[in-house]
Amino acid sequence: MPTNPELPILAQDLEIPLCVDLDGTLVKSDTLLDSVLALARQHPRQILRIPGWLAKGKAGFKAHVTSAVALDVPHLPYNRPLLQFLHSQHAAGRTLYLATAADRSLAERVAAELGIFHGVLASDGALNLAGKNKLQSFQQQFAGAPALGRFDYIGNAMPDVPLLAHARTAMLANPVPGLRPALKAKGIKPARVFLDRASTGQSFLKAIRLHQWAKNVLIFLPLLLAHRIGARPLLQAALAFLSFSLCASSTYIVNDLLDIGADRIHPKKRRRPFAAGDLSPLTGIGIILGFLAISAAVAALLPPKFLFWLVAYTIATLAYSLRLKRMVLVDVIVLSGLYTLRILAGSAATSAPISPWLAGFCIFFFLSLAMVKRFSEMSNLLSEGASPANGRGYLTSDVEQLRSFGTSSAYASVVVFTLYINNPEVLHLYHHPQRLWLLAPILILWLSRVWLLASRGDLDEDPVIFALTDRRSMLLGAVAVLVVWLAL
């Protein structure tokens, strides 16, 4: 039952104060979880102090976490329909209160940012203002025991039931499952429901980045290039693909959880499920644990060397998320190395050898793709007149140097490929190896086009997404497959 903020405002409504919860209601996310994740990103050593903070109770814990980090209040994922409604109520002269179990310092910053609240009721480091504690605070604030009908309330979770039961008018925002049945059992019918959240299924698919699984097709490359096509090797490669993809999705979620603050500032990444508040970080942690368990179970069916490379990939990705992504040039080398790790994992899973030529080609080719990603980011910021805010250490003035690094790496990969064609080993794998020369102009054309589009600002920041959605790239890929088939 979506709200209609344009409904007329009645005089009797203006006489009753309207109280609004913060976490999950006014803001789609949980600010405490956001703060803990920010703490893990900004001050990882402080995580060791959490058990001691918890020993001081919920209110004390919230006070310590809130004082340790400063959330970016202007970029929190606010419930837009609810915020529009509150602005209209404020403009009509109604008294609004921000009533939350979050720590007072954070609540006051939110209130100051929005500028529509008459007062703030929040946890103070000693008392956790939730459930019955919040109701007692209302009774004192609005001078009526049990304060029945002396306030209106907007909430979203089960601890809000006592407040909604005593409110003159109960309203909900993105209610959790089970809240509406609980209210119905008490004979409470919400007057309005403010919905602002993507479907769970869509958010899940976005969170695991299903399209990124295409990168893991590289696992099949050693098998295909060694011409060892058979039922067993293909099954092993398929299992390796599944295990690697689940593991990769888990690391993507870890990266998203740690990058929530930075993503909310980014014009595109702010739509990611965790940054937008469409999925809870607790849900993300559940997905991580579940996917890693399945990935490990599948990996157990493959040779032990595959598990070694899978663990190496996981460690490298976590190191990248926690630290290496903020080290200039090291980040792109690690990114290109993660592509190569996929090929090594495929070789380990299928026992297909990797030639030095393939290794050399991958080093330069994937380094170019990593460079074009950073170049595109900086180029887009430069065209917008903005400054980098993701802490990666690059400057917009680095654009030309990144272009130089990336294009030289691209053409170096083509040189390695042409040298491979002249290798005597190719004669044993292809009946018509000279036809492989047709792949050289295809590679040059695709790589040159990628960099040309990036220079024009027409390239998505992720070249993999570009390759999967660009018709010309898919056409060139089909022609390349035909050339290889003719060479065979």
C-alpha cells in the first residue's frame, strides 16, 4: 500500500506530533551496521575492541562505534517517498521528532542535515532507546500515561510494535516480514506504507554480480588451447567454473560491504544493493558464508592444486579489497593477476598445461584491461570536473600516463600472440596455423576500439561489461571463433 504524499493535510493531524524511526525507516539501511563496516574499512585494528564495547551494553556499544567513525550523513540511502511526506508535513507546520535507537550524536547529525525535525529522541550511551524504552520516552515527552493517541509513529520492525500500538496513527516504511501480521493480530491497520526498496530477487542477482561470472570462462582456456576436449575434463572445468564463480561472488560482496561509504558517493555504484539499502549487510554476510561453503564442497571434488589456486585467489581479492586497491599501480597489477589466477586454476582442475606463450599474452592483455578500467574512471571524472573520492590514489592528471601504460600493454599482447603463431609447437595443434594470423587484426581492432571509446568517454568503467553488451565485440568474438575453427 504505497503512500500518496499529495493527500490533503488535516488540521487535526498538525496538532499531533509525528515521530519517525531512523534505521530501516527514514534510512533504508542500518546505521549501526554501516558504522561497523566503516570501522572495519577505516580502522581495522579497532575491530578488536568490539567485544569490550559490547560488554558495556547496546547503548554503550553504539556510542563507541559512532564516535569511532563518521558516517556520510548526506549520502545515506533515505526512503524517498517517506522523506517527501515528511517535508510536506514540516512545510505545513507539523512538529516532527526523530525517534531512534541509534546513538544521539548520529541522530542529531541526521536531523541537522534534513532540517525538518523539532527534536531528537535517541540512545545516550546508557539507555538503548528501543521498544518499551522508546515508549516510556514518548510518555515523558508527550505528557500522557500511557500516552495513547498523543503521537503518530512511523516504524519498520518488530521492536516498533509497542510504539505503533500506542500511536494515534500507525504508519510503516519498508516493513520487515512479519510486522504486518503482528499488527493485524492486535487490530492495527497502518494508515500509510512508504515503500522504497528493490525486490529481493533483483537485489540478490545484482549483489552476486552474475554477469561477472563470464570472467571465469577463462578456466576453460587451458583445456581448449591444449585441445584436450573430453567428457571428464569438461566436467572438471565446469565444476571449477561453479566453485570459482561462487567464491568470486563472495569476494565481490565483501568488497561492496567494505565500500558502502565510497559507493554511495559514486553516481553509478550508489545503486548497488548494499549501498542503496536494498539488502542488509547481515544478508550479505549470510550469502558470503553460504557461497563459500558450497564453493569449498565443489572444490573438494577436484585435484588439490585447484583448491590452492582458489584460496590464493580469495586471499588476493581480500587483500585487494582491504588495502591493495588504494595503492597506485599495484591495484591494476593485482587486477590483471586475478585474471591469470583463473587460468592457473583451470589448468590445475583439468591437468591441462599452460604454455609460456599463453602466460605472456595474459600478463599484457589483462594488464591493459585493468588499465582501461582506471583510465575510464579518471577520464569520466575529468570530463565532469570532479575529483577522485574513492581513495585509490589516482589523480585526474594521470589520465595520459594511464593511457600510455594501457595501450602499450595492449599491443605488447598482440606481439606475444604473433610470436606464438611462429612457434613450432603450433604445428602440432593446428592443421592450418597460418590462418591464425587473421586473429592479429581482430585483436588489434578490438583493443584499439576499447581504448578509443574510453578516450571519448563512451566506455563503461568495466570493460568486461562492455564486451558482453557491445554488439561489435560479440561479432568480433564470433569471427575469432570461426578463424580458430578454420585453423583446426
